[in-house]
Amino acid sequence: MVLLAVIVGMIFGSFANVCVHRIPQRESIAFPGSHCPKCNHGIAFYDNIPLISWLFLGGRCRHCQATITWRYPLLEVLMGVSWGLLAWHYGPTFMFAEAVCLFSLLWILTFIDLETFLLPNVLTFPGIALGLAFSWWFGDWQDALIGAIAGYAVLWTVARLFLKITGQEGMGYGDFKLLAMLGAFMGWQALPFVIFASSVAGALIGAVMLKLCNRGFRTEIPFGPYLAVAGMCWYVWHEQILGWYLDISGINL
């Protein structure tokens, strides 16, 4: 099952690359078929095998020799590894289906945000609905509904305060919707960790990257990837994270 999940995950990763490229440009993800964005030449099935085709072609289009960005094999591998690890962790359960849906959405949103600074509604809104549907199935829809509302409201409030204090926009509305989606999937209990972990990681990593690139600290950086990774960590390891916190705080339940 794990091997099958890896293979299917990598195949889905190829489709995820189509979503990352086309959705921000408001193009159909179904038509036309796979083609080179430079020369528009159709891509044959043997040039569309996840990872293998990219390696075989040397990261270039067969027809125009344009460079194929590293994002294509990276996303395919990340998707395949994620699906495989989730299959190993959850087995053939409904929880595995939920995890695959959540992680796939988060990886696609992550790469779109990294490339375009956008978190499209066409992904976050269905993601919120899907999270609520899964939560209803598992019987904890109340926590999920509170999580979706609170996830949006918390970041909206922070952004409004930042705007009033500094007179500048500090966060995009897509981030609010992404946190609402995480709350819909995992309940309001996940929000404190996700907000804290993503904020700390975003501040530290963002500061280092801006320093290395010699860019000012007012430069815009995408926050969605940090929210996404923090959400993935909570989804899989929330029990261990809570246990660790209780241990270091000396709280006995």
C-alpha cells in the first residue's frame, strides 16, 4: 500500500504542477493537455513520467530546449513521499483519505504562494468546505466550524491592528482563508500551535533569507508555506506535541 501510495502520489504531483502553473493565470486545469509553456508543443506521455522524464530530458523541453523548472520534480517527489508516509502512518483508513486531501491542497497552495504570493479562493474555499465535510463525518464538526471562523478572524484582527499601527498591509486575505481551512480540517485546537510555529519560523527563516539576499526587511515574503507546514506537523504529531508541552510545563491531566 505504501509503495502504491508513493506512485499514485507522484502521478498526482504531476497534476499538481499543472494546478500551480495554471490556476494563478485563471487557465483551465483540464484543457488543453500538458504542453510546454514556452513553445506550446504538446508533451507526449513518455515525457510526462513523474521525475523520470525530467531526469531523462536533463530538465529541458524536448522540442525547444527551454529549461523545466526544478519545481516540477520537487513537487512530484514531495507529493509521492507525503502520500507514502501518510499511508504508512494511517493505513487504509478514512483518516488517510482526509490526510491526503489536506496535504495535497497544502502543497499546491505552498508552491503557488512561493511563486505568485497568491492563495487562490478556488482552492481555499473548497478546502474549507472539504474540511468541514470530513469533520462532520468524524463527528467533530462543532470544533471544525469554530476553527474555521476563528482561523479567519484571528489573522484578520492581527492584520487590521498592524495596518492601524503601521499604515501598511502586513498580511494578505489568502492567509486568513488558509488558516480557516486548517481550522476546518483540524478544529480550533490546532490554531494556537499553527499560528505560533508558523510565526516563529516565518520570522527566523524570512529574516535569514532577506539578509542573504541583501533585501530590506519591509520586503514582502509569503506566509502561506509556513502555515501549511505547521498545519502538516500538527495533523500528524499533535499528540506528541501536546505531550511534550505538558511535560515541559509540568501540567498533569
